[in-house]
Amino acid sequence: MSNNRVTRRQFLTYSLTGVGGFMAAGMLMPMVRFAVDPILQTKEEGEFVLTSQKVAEITDAPVKVDFSYEQTDGWYKSEVSDSAWVYKEGDQIIALSPVCKHLGCTVNWASNSDHPDQFFCACHAGRYEKTGVNVKGTPPLGPLDQYEVDEKDGFIMLGKKIANTHS
Ligand code: FES
């Protein structure tokens, strides 16, 4: 008779360890999956947000276009509201971010009667040309960001922010 026989105690120990491990793995796997879920999500690049602004109504005078989109930050999803100043430059549609490059206030088009053809930031009298390029001698040190622009069924779509193409 061989000495390698498994005793009843060993058999029970191995069996219970195996079943216990299997059950523990079954409970832990969903928790691990949940913990790393945001890391596993593939980020969609170049996503555009459809706005209610008709392309046909865009002129060479900037208009404010409001839009919103869902933002995912880790496990937290929220609805974000944003806006852009949109106008036509020849055949091209330009969409500028309204966020001032000085300290982040919101800029408005033609809101200062002394400079009716510029964007004006009321916080510290910052000014920008229509192209979004900052006026030298005013607080902003850089041009307004631009949005990528596309269109769908006659409506403007806005993508991610990019560096101003006029600077
Ligand atoms: S935040 Fe716009 S000029 Fe200061």
C-alpha cells in the first residue's frame, strides 16, 4: 500500500479550501470589476454635441449658443451646461469659448460701447478681437479657445476645445 494516500482530513481540507476560494472569487470579482470600471471604459475621442443653432442663421456677427452634455468623472455622471460664441468667417464657422484667458470670467460680444466690435470681459476690462485674439495692453495674456465645429441636418455641432487658429 502506498504512503501517498490522502487522508479523510486532508481531503476535507482541500475540498473546503477549493470551494471557499471559488466562492470568495465569485464575490470579489464584481467588486474588483466595479473598482476598475472607469479605467476600462474606452474614451470616445472627437465626440460632438448637437446644438439647437441652425447653420443657416449664422452670420458674421457672433451669437451665443448654449449647449449641454453629459460628463463622466470616474463613477459620477453629471449634466454640464456650456456656451460658445459662433459666427461665420467666409464659408467657415468659428466657435469661440466664452471663458476669459485672464481669470476665467465670461466674455460677451459688443457689451462695451467703446469697443462694439470686440469681445469684452467685464471683470477686469479684458478685450479680444472678433477672432478671439486678445487685445494687447488688456489683462488677458492669450486668445480665447476655439471649439471644433461640425454640422448635422443643418444644425451646429461642437466638439472639443482647441487652440485658437487665429493666433
Ligand atoms: S477675468 Fe477677464 S479680464 Fe480678468
